[in-house]
Amino acid sequence: MGCGHALTMSNLDGMMDMKEYYEEETDKRTGDVRYVAKKALPDGEVSQVPCHLCRKPIVDLFRYGRRIKYGQLSMRLKKHQLAQDKEMQGALQRLDVAQARMAQEADAFLTAIEKTPDEHRTGPPDAGQRVLGKFQKLGDPFPQAPLRTLNKVYGIPVADEVLWSKLIKDAVNRYQEFRNLNISNRRSPSKQLFDAAVSHLYRIKTTLTFDVASNTIIDPKEGSTPSEIIEACIKECGLPRNGHGGNAYVNSLHESTNVLVLILSQAFAVAGKKDIMSGWYWFVEDLLECTMVHAEMLMETAVNGKFERQAAFARLIQMDVRCKMVQLIGRTPIPTDKDEKRMRFKKVDDLTEQSMIDLEAINNSCPLGIKAECVQRANSLEEKMARAVRIARGEAPYSPLSYDEKVMLFRAMSSELRGSGHWYRCVNGHTYVIANCGMAMQASVCPECGARVGGGNHEMFAENTRDMEFEAMVGRH
């Protein structure tokens, strides 16, 4: 060996675990072992083998080249993952700061947003400009996410855009940081070696050769498609196809999705205070799609890499996003056109069915350490989904009250408010009351469906109407 010490070949074969890398064939007459075919490379970390006397790594014996190079690759990959884990911890700490800041400023932001005038659209924004959640080109690792471009695409007032950009600035920076970490993990040493090996094999398998004996040019790719040749190269290469993995890879994807969920919750709250024809409605619609794309990417990565905790969290995110999708649908009036109404109900039913699949998976396959928490959250989301579905389909979210029950409610509220106030209904028919003079001085959201209620300066939102059944009780009960 290079260190000057000597070992028998049989001892070295055992130290190098040759039987784990090659198929063996034993000569029955002499007992000699020959290695006749390659096995798939083993999973997990593989250490370099040192000399048993001086402890220097054995790196210069051609017979063990495959084992030695795989050990060196494993060491490089471990160093890469440790560096990524360290960056991940720093990014998580910065995310905690951004999340705390957003929570601290959220109320002031919503108050300021209420004071800005609504823009009025006659239809959705130009489809060509709505790139949020869409991939720019095939093979991109992430979809486009212009989270602060509101005025140009959605026609949202510049004043709103300035307030929004200030609120989510730190969160967007963290989102970009997690994206960059994930992309960096895709360029791991294993991935670089995989790409180089496949490219080299592809050149060999597609290069024309000249046969002197027959005086002809031989095309090795004749009769095979490029895809078939690439698959053969991948199989011969023997390295993992993706070439990436580890906690930092899946966690960076998980956290980038969590940041979108955080931003989505704020945008959803704003949309509840705006008109359904506001640009905020369309922005939230696109942001929901973008978040769902990330959740699906997380699900696929977690399942393929057998990260069961992340798979469970991905299912919860998908359930939350689908629930918000149905809630957003429920904020719009039910179409009078039969075909549009049928399409609306079908979309709601499809979202419900997909959520039930995720709910069943969480109940059946969630890791024990987080099962109680995940099942509780999933059941809560299922209840919200059921209520949102009833509203989106135009059904009463609860059993209708009898007249006597309404009288009891009216009397209780009149006593509490020291006067009858005035009674109204949101766009989806849910009743609410305004105390004192009974005229609107501020905007809010319906606790049942999220539609905006109230108004400002003694003016009601146009889609809110008087609840004449309760109004008729004034002076009678």
C-alpha cells in the first residue's frame, strides 16, 4: 500500500466490504473468489477504510477504486450537509425574528389598509401577467413568486402595495434564503458527480465509430431513442438519480412553504376587508395556488426520501390551503348560470375529496411522536372545511333558528347593547348587529364566511343588506 505496509488480498477484500459492491463467484476447485458484476451502491454514509497499522486512509489501490471513490464521495457529501445544516439553523433564527415582527405589526397594518380606498375592477387581471405560482420554464426548481408586485399585476393601489411590502419584507427575504439553501442542496457533490458521469457515458454511447474490418461507420445509438440511452447511462452510472437529500434539503423546502403560509394568512385577512372585485381577491387566489405548488413539492420530496414528519406537515398545509380556497369561493355570490354553478360545486367537491384523503392519511400513517398534534389540527381543519363547503354551496352553516329562538336572541342582544341597534346580513346571508346608532363606522369580517361586513362613516358596504326579520322586531319585543 502507499503507506508502506502490506496486507493479503483476502484481508483487504474483507476490510473493503467487496461483497457489498460486487457479485461474487467462487471457484469450487481452488476456492478463489472472483467478482463478476457490480451491485447497486449501498445506502447511507460510507467511511473511508484506514490501514490497520498507521491509520492512513487506503486510497491508492486500483482493485478497490469503486469502494474508495464512494467513501471519498460520502465524506464530501457529509461535509456539504453539515455546512448546509449550519446555514439552516441561522436561517431559522432569522425567520423567528421576521415572524415576531410581522405579528407585532399586523394589527397596525390592517388598520392602515382599511383606510385606503378600494379599487374597482370589472374582471380578473391579465392572465399573462399572473405568474405567481407558475414555473417560468420546464425544469425550474421553484415557481415564480413576485410576492410584492401588487399594483402592476393586480391593480391594487400603490398605497396598499407600499404597506404590504413593508410588512412582508423580512418574510420574503427568509423565503428567498430557504429557496437558495434548497437549490444549493441540489448541487451537492453527489449530484455533480452524477451529472458528470451520465454526460460522459452518454458521449461514449452516442459517438460514431469506424469499423476497419467492414470499412463502415457504426452508429451506437441506432435503434434507440435519446431517453432510452439516458436511462441506460443512469443505470450504468450506479449513483442515486437525484443526488441530493438530507435534513437540510427537505427542511429548507418545508420552511419556504411555511413562510408562504405565513404571508398567505396576512393576505387572506386583507382580502376579507376588501370588495370581492378587488385586486386583493385575485392576488390571494394566485398566492393560494403558489402555496399549494410548494406543499405538493414538499409532499413528493418527503415521501420519496421517507421523511414521515415532513410528509404529515405537508398534508396539513394542503388541507389548510384547500380550506382557504373553498372559503374564498364562498365569498363570491353563487352564479345564476347553471354551467357556472355546476363548475363551482365540482371544484368545491374536488377540494373536499382531496382533503379527506389527506385526513385519512394523517390518521393512519402519521408518526407517533406528532400524531396527537397532527390529528387534532387535521380534525379542526376538517370542521372548518365542512362549514366553508356549506357556505360555498349556498347552504346554511347551521340549522336554521326558529322564530322563538330569534326573538330570544334579539332580546338578549338588545339587553347587552342597551338598545336594539340595527341588524344586517353579509353577502352570504349571515346576520350581524351594529350597536349604538346602528350605522357602520368600521369594517370587519364575517366570522362565518370571512366576507367583509360593516363599512365606514355611516355608510354600509354595498353588498351588505338589512335583516328585515330582526329589524321588524324593534319595538315589538
